[in-house]
Amino acid sequence: MNAFRLKKQLWRRWRRWKNAPWVGAACIVLSVLAWRGMQVPEELSRLLSTNEWNMPAEASTFYDPLQNGDQDSSVAALAAVRQNAGDTGEDGGLKPRRAKLLETVSAEGISRIVHLKTVYVTGEEIQTLSGLKTPGQLKGLIEDRPGWSGWISAEGDLWLEKRVNDLSPLTKQNAYIGVDEEGNLSLFKGRPEGEEVLKTFFQMDMGSMKSSLPEEVWKQLHDGIRVQDIEEYNSVLSTFSDYARDSAEQVMQAE
């Protein structure tokens, strides 16, 4: 009887030893799979951070409400105005165009009138330099402004332009964002009651906004919200963009 039990125990031990290598192999496989699973998120993170997935520089330009007049472009440009685009630098096609401009100015040898144009988020300023500038002076003006784009107009004048991600000095002095009589969120020179609209951004769902906004905010919007810097400007647009009417809805109403 004891011999039978001993034989049975030896048989069980032999089966365990036989299965042991497979158990070890299974543990190794599971460990490899777990390690690989930890590597996948890191690889995805690296992939999404490469240049191929980044938005091109042309798509991140800011919005100039005084140059873009149609309302459809105002809605589309709202996202662009929230981005913190800096001054235009010598990237993309700017450097080759500047080189071509310098070549043209030198080759033609013509004295020209020069205009310096600064484009802000909310407007632009143009300074016309006094007198005609010689080819040498034109070349110096271009070279002294490496971040500016330039072109020669049909009238033969030299234009140099830079873009600044900031409000124009005029806007900082006396600009308000409010609602006009037709329910459009607009930029005003002075308070909205003066009806001097600089730019219309988009039409708002007035019913939804009135039912959800506190009375004091509703009144402030109609009285005009003072904006004095780019942070305040972007904050107001971002806040009220939630009440913008859908473009498709506007088209249906127009039809």
C-alpha cells in the first residue's frame, strides 16, 4: 500500500516537472507582451509630435478684421485669432521673395516712394516715408527689416509689411465688442450705441444667449465690452463663440 502511494506521488511530481518549462515559457511571453504594450503609447506620442503631423505655418496666421469683410470668413477666422502667432519671420517663402525684391530694386535702378505697413489683429497702420528713395536707400530699408514682406505696387511704389499679433493702437484707445441691432457680435469704435462698426464677427443666437447668460452680462454685452489688449480681445471672442449661429443654419434661413 505504501509502495502504491509512493508511486502515485512520484507520478504527480513528474507531471509537474514536465509542465514546468511550458509555464516558464508562458510567463516569458506574457512579460514580453506587457513590455511591448508599454512601448506603444511612447511610439504614438513620438509619431504625433513629428513635423508631419504638425499644422503648417500658413494655417496659423492671425485674423485681421479690417481686411476680411465677409461674414463667412469671420466665423472661420475665429479659431485663427485665438492662436498666439508671433511676428512673421524669414520662414517659408518669405526669404526667397525678399531676395527677389532686392534683386529687382537693384537691377531696375529706379527711385521709389516707400510705404511701411503694419498689420494688427484689429486693423493696420500705413506710414509713407517722405521723398523718393534711391535704389541704395531702398535696399537698405529692406535689409534693415528682415521680418517684413515686400512688393512693388502697380504704381511703382515699394511696400514693406509686417504682421503683429496685437491690437492696433486705435483699438487699444477706444474699441468695444458688443452686439449690433441685428444680433451680430461686432467690434465698435466707441460704444455700440454709436453704431460705428469696425468689423462684424458672426451672428449670435440671441434667444439662447439671453436665456443662459446672467442679466448683468447680457447688459454689459449691449453696452459694450472694452478691449485693451490681445488677451481680453481673444477672451471675449472665445466666450461668445459658443452662441454663434451655425453657418449651415444661416444659409438655410437665407434660402
